[in-house]
Amino acid sequence: MAVIHQTTLSPTKLELLAPWLPAQPWYAGDGAAPDLTKAGGFRLDDPEGEVGMEFMVATDSSGAGPVHYHVPFTYRGAPLPGADHALIGTLEHGVLGKRWVYDGTHDPVLVAQLFALLTGRAEAHAQSVNDALDPTVHAQLTGTGHGTVAGPAAVTPAPSATDILVRSTRPLLLRVHRVLTPGGTDGGATQGYLSATWTGPAGEQARGVFLTVHEASD
């Protein structure tokens, strides 16, 4: 399992996220600067031990009501070639030094491990605890005989989601839900889904759909 260092980050993840978030097509704010708090999430492990992967829930309290955003991050020790468009920013890690932080929907390592999670080949890890799995993450993909994927074949932003086309034994669309709503189990998925929990503004535990899987045309 990846080691979670208890150290300083400059800027913090939320400070890095705040100016990036309003520029995204799925941002639901009213023009005010977001007021963000971390509300939950989970991690995946890179089999090579090089890329950090975190699926964060960040709650924006700047508007009339809280909005819960789902942001998959990857953390790298060097720039990802050809991914300047997906760079959220850089930060200084107190142990690891400079880290390049990406929107993980564009990162081939995250997409490959996300698909492995859906097929039961990978496990979700606790966001902030070393050597611990996160049993609140539920992942399912229908059918059997799914292969692996090397990364995204295409990434398309949408008003409330990011669509990732992958090609395994057949093309599938991984729809990453960016604005989370409590409730529901499969989000209307046709082929599979991923759900997880976060903490609401009053301290309550909420569960929602983070991702749905759909048939895609080749």
C-alpha cells in the first residue's frame, strides 16, 4: 500500500483546487470564489509505486447551499508528457519535494487502476490512514471476461460529469460524476457503477454515485 506522509503541503490541495475549479464546465458555483473543505474520498495504489492517486470530495459552501465536488487527483514527481491541459498545478511536499498535480481523468495510471477497481483487480484504500482499505467504496461491473485498459482512449467534459472512453474487450464509457448528490445506488448505469461516502455539512454520512459505466460505440 502507498505510504501516506503526515507532512506539509504548499499550497494545500484545497488551495490548489480553488482557482482551478471555477474554470471547469461542471462547476456549479454562482461566480463567487469557492469556499472549500475536504469532505471525504479514497485512494488507489499504483502497482509501480510512482503515482499517487486520490479521489477527493470537496464541499463548496460559498453559495446558497453546499455543493459536493468529486475530483480525482494524481500526484507525480515529474510532468506527465502531453498532459499540460490536465495540470491543476504544482505543490511542494514536505517529504517528496515538488509534485505535479493532475486531473486524474486524463492520467493513464489512474484510469487503468480505476478500471481494475471496477473489475475486482484493485482495492480502494483509505484516504488518510496507512495500510487500511476503505470498505465503504462499492464498485461493480457487469459481465465477465473484462480485460485491462492502458488508459483513456478519449476524455470528454460534460456539464456535470467527465466521460472517459476505454477499450477493454469492448468499448465502455466511464462517466465520472463531478457534482455528487446523496442517495441512489447505481445512478442509472447500464453496465456498472462506483459509489462511496462523504461527510455532509452537519456531520452526517452521505452516500452517492461517483461513477457510472455505459456501453460505448467503437
